[in-house]
Amino acid sequence: MTEHDQVLELLPAFVLGSLDEAEVIWVVDHLTGCERCRLEAQAYQTVLDELALTVPEAAPSPELQSRLLARLDRRETTGPVPLRPAPPRAPLLSFWQRAGLFWSVVSLLLVLGLSLSNLLLWQRVTSLTGPAAPDQMHAILLSSTTAAPQASGYLLISADGDRGALVVDDLPVLPAGSEYQLWLIRDGQRTSGALFSVDEAGYGLTWITAPDSLFSYPEFGISLEPSGGSPAPTGPKVLGGTQP
């Protein structure tokens, strides 16, 4: 595996701040001379910044603040970390696997943010009382149906409505020769927004494609369809949601 490949694999953890000092120095040194990796790091950072806007601010408890300050004091006294070669890595993940890992960690951060802020964001997402703020990513909760009562999911739409991602969990494992299909619904017309599968735990993630702004579609639905998709829904609806 080349240095370039290793850095691409490390970028999600780099943006999330979960690398050790030596790895950070190594990645930063590579980014100074690699435009492709810089652009991908910027893309990850943009998504993370937009997601952070959806989480209400929450002040840390006095105990947590004391522990963090103590940790910073200890790190200041340890001195610089010597440079060392990049550690050996597992085989390179594909772009979609790296994106899935990134979104999995981001989803975890979102859940932690919800708990730290007394579930204020969850209440806002489920109530859906108003349109997205001009400078914020918009989250749309997807509700389960009788065809998949345990399933859950949400849509994330960028502030400009041009980009979106779909995250689902606990969907039934797909039978052979089938896929799940996301439908963008407007004026009774359905446009396919994505085809995707799920892993053995029913978890799946995919990017959304649409001919118009995602804000122009008031409803969304997911159905079980034959592999390759259908021009219109033919199978049971498993998740659905609406914009405010």
C-alpha cells in the first residue's frame, strides 16, 4: 500500500480528530503536497461542519471541564511526539467503505450530541415544525411501516438542497435479486433518488441523486424493488417521511 493510499484511509479519522499526534503530523505533511487528498479532506470537513450546526450547544459539566483541562495540562508537559513511520494498515478500504465508516462515526457523534443536549435535536427533527435554516443542514426523520416495524432512518440534506445522504438501520436483509429504492415524491409523481442494499444488521448508507433541489420534494419513501430498480414502486413500503 502506498503512502497516498494510507492517507486516504486515514482521512475520516483525521477530520474527526481521532488520530494520535504522530499520525496527524504524517497526514498533514502528506496533505501539503497532495491536492487530491486535500480536496477529499475538505469534503469530509464540510460535511462534519454542516452536521455540527444541527446539534444545540451544551456546556460541559464542571467535572468534565476539570478532566479536560487536566488532560491538556498533562499533554503540555510531555513534550513533542517524535516522528515515526506511518503504522501498518489493513488493506485499503474502497471510497464507499470509507464514506460509510465516516458516516457511521458521524451518526454516533450525532447520537452523543442528542444525549448531551437533553434530546433537543431529536425533538426538533421529529416535530419538523419549520423549514431548514438557510445556513444549516436539514435532517428528516423516516418512520417505519408495518412491512418493517423495527426499521429507522433519516435523510440529511445540505443547506443548499443540492446534496443529500440517506442512512437506514434495522431494515430486513434483502432477498436475492432485490434492492431498496428511495423515492422522491412531488405532486404524486415519484422519482428514484437511490438504490441501495443493507448489511447483515440492516444498516445502509447511500448518497442521493435528484434532478432538482431536494427541498422541492415534500415526501420521501423507501420500497423493496427488484435488483436494478423500478420505474415506479412495486414492492412494500418500508420507510417514509415528509418535509415540514
